[in-house]
Amino acid sequence: MIIFDSLKDFTVIDTETTGLSKYRRIVEFAAVKFRDGKKVDEIDLLINPETHIPESVSSINHIYDEMVSSKPTIREVSDEIYSFIEDDILVAHNAYFDVSGLNYRLHKGLCNKYIDTLDIFRESLSIAHYNLNYISKILQIKEEQTHRALDDVNMSIECLRRLKNPYSIKIYDGLKAEGSYKCSDLFVTKQECETLLDKHCVVTGSDEYISRLDIRQAIVNHGGTVGSSILVKTNYLVVCDQYPGPSKIATAKMKKRNGDDISIVPLKEFNERFCLGL
């Protein structure tokens, strides 16, 4: 039985992470690729998050520090993930969580269009809860959800296959909802990264998981220069989520009003624009 009548080529994905905050790190990525409506390939990667996995999280997904300590980092597997998903439409349960996490952590971000199966199950089923485990019970699937990425991918696929009620497909563009599309209307292009060559950058504030030293090192690795104070030549003020005060931001805004070529950029946007892999 096929999953979608109108969509034949796509990839179903799932991630396991260190938590639910926007600073979460990815510890597992899994995907199953479909061509002409049939499964043709799969991938399952354990990933070193370079931070401690909280016990409360490990108790759910059963992924522990010792399991991932010797595994490659997300920077090291980014190209492998890109190679697998290509320009496919991605399918995931609660897809915004997975897509936003990949968009933040993959070294070139993520520009694939995606389908959230939550939309499908909410349209097709009138039930009390829409977590994957509850849906599988309603659809009389005997397997329990393991909260491991590949198992959850296959669970999502099986739940979709068992749906009998008709439903529409809503396809989102990147992280922004753009309504419904026909498959023939879809076109995805890879985003290009800007260069930091000969650009002077200042970093202010702190990040929960990334040290300021690592941010500065990434800038230098990508051709930029760094300083601790805003100078005449400063091109970018990079603002981390937690910053001590507005002094550097105020200085940068004043320079900008005076016509200087300086941009004030949040760390997440800066990371995505210049593919720093943070």
C-alpha cells in the first residue's frame, strides 16, 4: 500500500536530541527514502552532541553518553545527511521540531520543503491525543514506540499506511508555512553561504552550549577576523542569546546611523548565513 497518492518521491525523517529547548543538540538522525512510492534506502546515525545527555532524556530515548562519545559530530555527518536527503520533500511527525533542529545544526542549514504528519492525523482522525504512540494504538499497531529515530520513522510510515480516511497534504517551505502545493509546483534550491573573508567581527554575550572561543574560532576558520571591541572596520556584531547588556549593541546602532557598514546579527542567523557549523 502506498503512503501518498500524489507524492511518490520523498524522505521520512526523525531526530533524537538532548532536550526540547532551542539549544538542543542532535544525538540521532534517521531517514527512509522513497522513490516512486516505494522504500529504496535508509540511514541511521548516532551523533556525538559534544555535551552531556540529561538522564531524563536518556530514560526516554535510551541513548546515553557512552553510546555517542566516540561517534562523529553533527558537523562531521552533515554532508552525509545532505547526500541522503538531497532536495527531497521531508516527512516527519511534529516536523517543525526536527526541521528546525536540523536547520540550526547542519552546517549549511536546511532548505527542504516538508510535510508534518501531525496535520494529516489531525485531519484524518478525531482522537484525544496525537503523539505517535497513541496514534499507533488507535490504528491497532502492536509495536510500541521506542523513541529511537529509525523505529519512529518506521512507526510513522506504518501509521500513514493504515489511514483509511481521505486527507490533504500541506507542504511547508523551510520553516515558513506557505500553504498547499501540488507536487508539480514544487522547486527547491540549495542555499548558498556568504563569505566572511576579510570581515571583522565582534561577539557579545554567551550561548548555553557554544563557548565564545568556539564562535570566534569558527569565524577565523571561515576567513574572518575577530576583536573584543567595535572598531571603525567592524562589519558584524554577533549577538548571542544571553548577553550582559546593551552597550555594544548601542554602539553598533550608533555607527549604523552614522552610515558605517556594520550589521547586528543574532548568532543563529550568523551561523546559518556563513555556514559556521556551530
